[in-house]
Amino acid sequence: MNELMKIFGQASGTQAFDQIRISIASPERIRSWSYGEIKKPETINYRT
């Protein structure tokens, strides 16, 4: 944790909270995040 504090510094403007909600994004919302165009589809399924 101390190493992270060295990298990012002291947190400012933090807020306390009791809960968080995580949900799955809809396909439409995911598409709204995307941009660009696939020009060479053969590179999509490459193996590492």
C-alpha cells in the first residue's frame, strides 16, 4: 500500500460510502463505447 501511495500520492476529496452496485452492461451500451473499424479481420483470432 505504501508503494501505491508513493506512485499516486495522497488521496484528495475522498468520499465515504456503504455500498456499491455492479451490473452487466447491455450490448447497446458496449457498442456505444466502441469506435474504429476492423480493416484486417484475420488478426482478430491470433494466438499468443
